[in-house]
Amino acid sequence: MIFVQALSNKPLYTIGVASELLGLSPHSLRLYEREGLILPHRTATKRRLYSDVEVAKVKNIHLMVQDKGLNFAAVRHLLSLIPCWKIRADNCVKCRQLNAFLQDGQPCWVTAGKNKRNRDVCRDCRVYLNSTDLGGLKEMIY
Amino acid sequence: MIFVQALSNKPLYTIGVASELLGLSPHSLRLYEREGLILPHRTATKRRLYSDVEVAKVKNIHLMVQDKGLNFAAVRHLLSLIPCWKIRADNCVKCRQLNAFLQDGQPCWVTAGKNKRNRDVCRDCRVYLNSTDLGGLKEMIY
DNA sequence: TATTATATATATTATCCAATACAGTTAAAG
DNA sequence: CTTTAACTGTATTGGATAATATATATAATA
């Protein structure tokens, strides 16, 4: 299990570099994003940039899929279980307003992150950072 | 969504009757059990008997699989998220001893329910009863 | 006791889906 | 500029898997 909290969340790697680090094709990384599992940074011209956190998240998600046999829908649902506005100090007004918790297996950062500002908030959210692997998820439930 | 709490948990239906009620083949019901998703009663001679709760649970699980696109591993993991010994008044010593929460996506009633007494306890457990559909699960997390 | 239903176990099927490959366009880098 | 990398979108594939079928044995029932 990889603990993402200690890792940097700074945009460091292009998709090519990230895919090499992970041993996954760039298309897979784009697929993970399209499926609402990760939320990589973007440059001004829409190029993806991955942080160490993102890389670890992808790795963990890949483990969930490969080792635990979970499919994408499962990961999405698991990542959507924790209500960030119950945990965050700022109550995460945007996400609560969007009632993301009640949406069906859509992580709030997918629903809320339509514009860049929301995306940036969600990307640094404790829920987004910790709800990557099952261990972190269970810790938050605890 | 079907709320299971109000339903009876008495062994009422044979597998044939239950499968007719659900529109599923008897084999599917056995499959759900083998996959650790349900825990039907048994007669002295090992015949399965299903309660209204069990029927509702199967229906909900089937919805998760059909509508939400979750696979069995996903349902198992979701049903394993809530630690019953944190919720139950009796602390559910057996389950905590078995450290079921840390086991990989194995609901505690699968791990704990090797003997009939444990099975019966688990079958009436609030966690087993409520962690059938995603709504009940989220309520418990709340 | 004869018939029907259920039990376990294994084999098969038919679909789904994660991952990859391809095609055409746009941005970055040397 | 020329080359390389990344972008979006669509098409394909290989493996997993939910569900069914088959076979044999045991229990319930009429």
C-alpha cells in the first residue's frame, strides 16, 4: 500500500514520463481520467501534468483493479463514499451544494471540477488525497 | 431502493420460490452465496431457506450489478467496509477477533460464519442488514 | 416408492470491459 | 522548420466473469 499524504502534489511529469514510471500506456492514464478516477493538472494548453500523488493514486487504482478484481465502476463508487463537506474545515460548500454525495458513484471532484478553480480545490482535498486506496478509505470511515 | 430493516428475517422460501420471486435462476442464488454476498438460512439437511430480507438483499445486489455496473468483487468490498464491532452494542467480539475488517474484501459474516452460531448472529447483525444497498451503507458512514 | 426439488461440482457460453492500437490534429522541443 | 510528443476520437482485442448448462447424489413430498 502506498501512502499518498507525504507525497508532493506539484505538477511534475508529462503523460509520457508518468506512463513510463507506472508501466502503463498514456492511453490508460487518459482512460483513468475519463473514468473519473484521477484529476491531473493541466498546462495552459491542456497538456496533462502528473504529480507524485497522482502517480501513486494511479498505481493504487491499478492494484485495486488487478489484484482485488475491482472494476472502474467499483473504484468510482468507493472513491465517492466519503462526504468531503463533513470532513473539511471549510465544509466544502461547492460539493455540498452539488449534492455530490447523493450522485450515483460520481466522485465529487468529477461533478464539482468542471472549472479550473474547483478542480484545484478538489485536487488538494484530503478526501481526494486519502480515498485512493482501501486502507485510507477505511481509516476515514473509522 | 429497498429498505431491508422493516422486513422479516424469518426463513420462509425455498430456493425455488425465492428464485421465482426474484426472476433469477436458483444457480444465481447459489452463486451469490458462494461469492459471499448473502447468508441464507439452512435447514437441518442443508436446504437453503430465504427470508424477505434475503430476497430484498439479492434484489439490491442484482441492481448494483445490473444498473450500477459493479462486479461481485466490488459488492463484496463495499459490504466489508463497515466494522460491525464499532457499531454493535456487543462489540461483536468474534468479528473483531477475526480481524475481519482488515481482511481483503471479505465480509465478516463470511469469515466469521463458518459455524452455525456465528452465522445466525451475523444474519441478524445491523451491518449485514443495512449494508446491502449503497444508501444504507452511506447512512452508516454518516 | 416414485416423482420432484435441491445439493455440490465442473464445464461452457456469451457478454462485458480494461487496455491497446490507429487516425488526424495540435503543441513542444531541438 | 523538422521532429517528437500529446491531444481527441474511434476501433479493436484479449481476458475476465456473470450466468447457464450438465452430471451425479440426496432430500422432500405426494
